[in-house]
Amino acid sequence: MFGDILSDEASQITGSIGLLASSSMGSTKCGLYEPIHGSAPDIAGKGIANPIATILSAAMMLRYSFGLEAEADAIEKAVDETLAAGLRTADIAAGGEYLSTTQMTDEIISRL
């Protein structure tokens, strides 16, 4: 519970809870990977959820459970490039135009 509280508070450093990946690890390489915001049922189906935390959770899984460093690096680089291009979802847009969940996902995939 304390870790959950800390991760929610730390999300304010990045500007959005939708940017942070998470894992719960045991003594093996098996883990549970998820965005720190969970499933966000309050915005389900609206096309406004930020997919970045989910995508970065997959990168963490590749790195820590499967030892696929290059693949994890490629995903992280694609996310970084997308954000560097100024593309944003509603939770991190400073006004103006923003992308839907699907559009942001497509932009990240196009950079892989």
C-alpha cells in the first residue's frame, strides 16, 4: 500500500499518472507489470487514456522478465521520440490539440 501511495505521489514529478510504468516483483524473474494508474475505468472507452504507461510496462516486462534489453530499449526510444515530437494526450497537453489513445499508440508504433 505504501508503495502505491509513493508511486501516485511521484507521478506528479512527470506531470501525469499516465506516464509511469510499474512492476511487482518477487524473488524470481516473474512479475506483474501494469501502469500505476491501473485500468482507469472512469475513462474507459472515451479514447482519452494515455497509453504510455501501459506501453512502458511492456518494455519493463521485456527487460526484467525476459532479458530482452534491445527490445525494451526500442520501445522506450519510440516513446521518447514521440514525446520529443511534441505529441501529447489530454492528460499532458498544455492546451490546444491532443491525440486520442489510439492515435498516440499509433505514433509510438510508427517509431519502432
